[in-house]
Amino acid sequence: MSHKRIPKRKAAIAAGGVAALGAAAILLPNANASQDGASDASAAPRTLKSTDASDLAAQLSNLLGDAFAGSYYDAGKQQLVVNVVPGDDNNVIIQAKKAGAAVREVDNSLAELKAGAQTLKRKATIPGTAWAVDPRTDKILVTADSTVTGAKWNRLESAVRGLGSGMATLKKSAGTFKTFVSGGDAIFGGGARCSLGFNVTASDGSPAFLTAGHCGVAAQQWSDSQNGQPIATVDQAVFPGNGDFALVKYDDPNTQAPSEVNVGGGQTVQIAQAADATVGQQVFRMGSTTGLHDGQVLGLDATVNYPEGTVTGLIQTDVCAEPGDSGGSLFTQDGLAVGLTSGGSGDCTSGGETFFQPVTTALQATGATLGAGGGQAGGGQEQGAGQEQGAGQEQGAGQDQGAGQEPGGEQAGGGDAGAGAGDQAGAGDGSDTGDDTGDGMGAGGHAGAGGAEEGNSGLTETH
């Protein structure tokens, strides 16, 4: 979103150019792994790109039925590893191998692991805790932040023990789960500062963008400058509950939304479509405070207990993030939109966990699409160009949360401030130019960030 062109506002994801250089070396140019050309009939695992592995995992999940116990991507071998619960029918193993996957027999079925997660929901919904299925260990990975102590820790430990041996792994996080407040282009609403994530086309054909749900419940109208005129209005928002996402429609039907993520240094990554995450997959996150960073997906269908409430269906990663990075885009090297920053713990010095809202789920729930739209006015070309939509990615940013915090009250204040700062800083232009934005954001992000850390004790979303 450009702060300058009102009639034909251009929305582009941006992030700090300086911070982006390290990961950009990995990200650009696109270093796609080639497939080995093995026939489907071959029992030898195929060499796959992570995105192809994700597609194969989805196919095998349907094909193998109850025998399918999850899968993950082995980046070192560039193979999809599929967990299978052994049974009387060895045909499932043969089918998985013929499809090109490496097959591993495990004890816990996916149904058992999901049932265990439901038990934790009933017995251990404690602010500062999170859990997700980890197919690499065939267990539920349970994480507690530094606020979970005393009776809370005892309760959590008892719940994990009650699942039985071999069902879950419990670990402590040095930080606290908190909102991160920042992301791509800065947006402001109701004293809150958030980030625009991915641009999309709403079900009625109008241009829109996705952002964090905690931002969507913090304010109804959003501007691309602090105290500026509103340019977009919240259409749908979910938080807490089954996700952390919001669909925000541009008030100007002529708004253009390019499908790209600005990774700094004048370079962008085109976003073609949305994709489901795969455990073990390398992903990249853009944020206003720390710029571009990469890491791996650790778990899927994660449940996070924020102070504001429980959020389910998230992606757990080891990608670092800091206050101000909230709402940033999570995407793959070959341009697939994967997630929107929700919250986490840690920082980019010591590491930590960061949770993301899956883009595919947000699109399905809102009826929006990536890659076709944005800009009814420009005529078919803009649309045709689909890029605009691609843009949809901006959303990720939406998380800027600085705003997000609003929901919290005091956080809002903090976010506000951050916002102010950020906003002037770089927000102002952000949208148009990745660099500008990046800068602005960085600043804003930090500011907002402070706010975020302030009212947060325990798990928090990342506004």
C-alpha cells in the first residue's frame, strides 16, 4: 500500500533491507532441488523440493488412510519421510514407497496423537503453554514458557505423564510467549499498529488483504499512516479460537496489490499461491524489526495458550522473531505463501519458538483467493496479472501486531507508541518501497514491540 497514491494504491510487502541480507543470500537466486527422475514404481525414495514433498504428503495422507501417521521433510536427503502404523496390510508401505517416499514404521497413530492433544486441551490449558504433533519423534511436543512455574508446571507435567510413556516430550522455553507487533507494511487502526500480510481477492472480487486476527479485533478501520484517513475496513476476524487471521477489504476498489515479498536490497520474491507447511521444511519470515530470517517448520496444528485465550491450528517453527515482527509473511524459497506471524517467545539472538497462522486455512475460512486479483479497476490486466493478488502476501505482515496488542489493553498503549514511532519511521512509505518500509518498520516495530512486551506475561500473540 502506498502512502502516496490514493487512487491506485500499490501494496507491497517490505522489510528491513539491511537485516535481510543474510537470509537473502540463501533465498535468492532460487536454488531449487532437482528431482531424480526415478519412476513412480521405484522403491527408492525420490529427491524432492520441499513444496513437492508437501504435495506428496497430502496425497499419501488420503491414500494410506488410518495407516498414515504423519510425515516430514528430510532437508539433508531431500526426501519425504512418511510415518506408517504397521498393520496386517503391508500394501500401504508398498504404496508409499512406490509414490517416492521414505517409509518409517512408528508406534503412535495420528489419531492417538490428536487424542493426546485433546486431553492436554482439557487438562493443561495454561497461559504460557503450547503443543503440536511432531512427526519426527512421533510424539506431541509440549512447550512451556518461563511463566509456567510452581503449581502450573506441576499441573502440566502431570497431564503429560497421564498421556503415557512415549506419547509426549515436555520442554521449557527460556523466554515468554508474547505478541511481536510488526511485519510488512505498517497499518494503523484504533491506536494500534499492525502489518499488512498478503494481498488477496475477496470472494466478491474486491481487493483485500490478510492480517493477524488480533489486529482485526483491535480496530475496524485501518490506515497506511498514523492518524491518516482509513483505507481499509475489517470484513472478518478470528481471534482467539480456531486461528488468528483477519480479512480486511480496501475501501478503494482500484487498489492494486502486487504479489511479491520485498526481501531488501531491491530484490523481491514473487508469490504464486498459498501452500500448506510441512514439518522439516525450510521457510523464510519477513518482519519489520529483524528483517528476513529462515528456519524450519517444527510442528503442525499447534495449540497456543495466549493470555487473551487459546488459538488452535497454528504452525510451530524455530524461525526467530522479535517484537515488531508480528504479522510478517512466512513463505518458501520458491514463492509460496505459508503463514502469518501470530506470536512466540525468544529473539533473534537466543532463538525461540514462533507460531504462524496457516495462509491456506485463512483463505478457506474467508473465501478469499491468492494470485488473481486486486484492482478491479485497472482492468483485467492487473488481475490477469494475478500478481496483484499474489500480493496477497502482504498480509503476513499484517501482523504487525504492535497493534495486536490492542486486544490487551495496556498493550494497546504500548503498541500505540510503537506505532507512532514506527509509523513515522518508515511506515510512511513503506508500502511502496520495500526499503522504506523496511526501515520504517524496523523502527516502528521496535517501538511497538516495547509495547507488546509490556502487557504480556506469558503467551501472547504477536501483534
